[in-house]
Amino acid sequence: IEYYAVFGQPISHSKSPRIHKLFADQTSQLMDYSAQEVPADTFTVATNHFFAEGGKGLNCTVPLKELAWQYAHQLTERARLAKAVNTLVCQADGSILGDNTDGTGLLNDLIVNHCIALKGVRILILGAGGATRGIVPPLLEQKPSALVIVNRNVGKAQAIATDFAALGPVQTCDYASLIDQQFDLIINATSASLSGDLPPLPPALLSAGGSCYDLAYANQVTAFVKWGLANNATHSLDGLGMLVEQAAEAFYLWRGIRPNTAPVIELLNDERK
Ligand code: ATR
């Protein structure tokens, strides 16, 4: 049996062990996947120990993604760009590869699962933290007609726009400037939603037929998903689908087999109804 784990803090509510167990059963893989509470200051020791004991792969979540990025011996291109790693892979020669499957996870949920077009559409991202940094490169790849980052602290948004300028145009603004603007897709990448808060959004911000996506997920409907529903969004989704999709991409890196995500998403969705 081969060992995998997710490290983070807090970790007790993580759905990742459940998701990977469902994937392993579905694809007949003999593997064990556990969750371990690891604070930032013991990340290196815990990770060294995990791989020394024969661990094959690790997921890293809040607050460890930047540390995992520094830890990896090699990085995939998408992890290098994101400056964050959510998946570590022990390779045949014992070296550790760092990847970031979050962006692909988001794209798969938007495009494949929900048929939400990104090419030629106007996209707005709320917030300018690590989550935004991870999704800007994959979104730019889809050639939207505009990609705007809005943040309270506009300087943080500008820093991300500058970092990715070579990949495509990214505009930035503050919340007051959203008045008179419209977007086809609004993605919430702030940490506000989970505490029930919502950034100040003007009423006509979402185009007719537009959709909303909250990177966060919870057992209850998030404040931003509620906002989308109240503003007639075609789709107003939380990040559960992205969570399962990023896990599937990690599973593929580790095991070389792509699990079928649809039944897993359906099961987890049913459980919170
Ligand atoms: P992560 O790595 O998950 O993206 P983060 O780096 O702490 O988390 O970033 C959180 C983002 O949410 C920040 O951009 C923050 O805005 P500021 O940079 O202006 O602080 C944003 N955020 C958090 N709470 C918010 C709120 N109530 N309204 C608007 N933005 C909020």
C-alpha cells in the first residue's frame, strides 16, 4: 500500500481524504490518504519525515502552499508561475516535484462540468491574495476579452497584474470603480465569503446570462453564491467542484489514472443538502 496525505492548518474538516478514497475505490488503487494538522513552522520537518518514511505524494493547503513551493526540488511551469504548490510528488529518483493543480481544477469545473465559456468574455476576480495568483495564468490562457482584479488594496492587485503581464492583459481597480462596469463571469477569491462577508458589489455588475463562482465552499450556501442567485446568475457555484477537480489532477499525477469526477461531486453535493 502506498501512502499519501494532505497537510494544512486547520485540517480536521478537509474533504480530501474522502475524495481520494472515492477515487481509489473507483479505480482499484491500493493507497492510503490521511489528513495531518501541520502548522507552517513545522512544515519542513513534517514533510521531510513523510517522504523519508516512504510517502509517495502530498497535498498542501492553507497556510502551506508557498512553503511547499520553496520545498520542491523541481516545479512544473504552472506551479512556478503560481508561486504556490498544492501537490508534491516523490519521483523515481527520490526528488520531489511540486505542481499546482488548482488552476486546472477551476477550468475543468467551469468549462467541462458547467459549460461556462471563458474565451472572449469579461472576467472579474474579487481579491488579490494567493488564490488569485493561482488562477490568473490559467484564466489568461483561455483568452478572455478582459480580466480585471478588484481589491481593497489595489497595490496587491497591481503586483499580480505586473507579474503576469507577459501572459496577457490584466486590469485592476478598487471596489468604488466597479460602478458602470459589467462582467460575464465573477470569481470570488477573497477570504470574506466564509465569514459570511461580501465585498461591496454594485447591483448591475453581472451581465445578463452571466455566472458567479466562489472559490470557497461550505456546507451552507456562501454569501457570494447567494449574491449570484439574487442577481440572476445563470450559474452561481461554490468551489466544491474545483476541489474535486484539483484532487483528480493530483491523483492523476500520482497514479497515472484519471478518476471520473462527476459521481464524486454528485455524492458530496448530495451529502450537504
Ligand atoms: P488567499 O491566499 O486564500 O487568497 P489571502 O492572501 O489572505 O488569502 O487573501 C485574501 C484576499 O481577500 C485579500 O485580497 C483581501 O483583500 P486585501 O488584500 O485588500 O486585504 C480579501 N478580503 C478579505 N476579506 C475581505 C472583505 N471583507 N472584503 C473585501 N476583500 C476581502
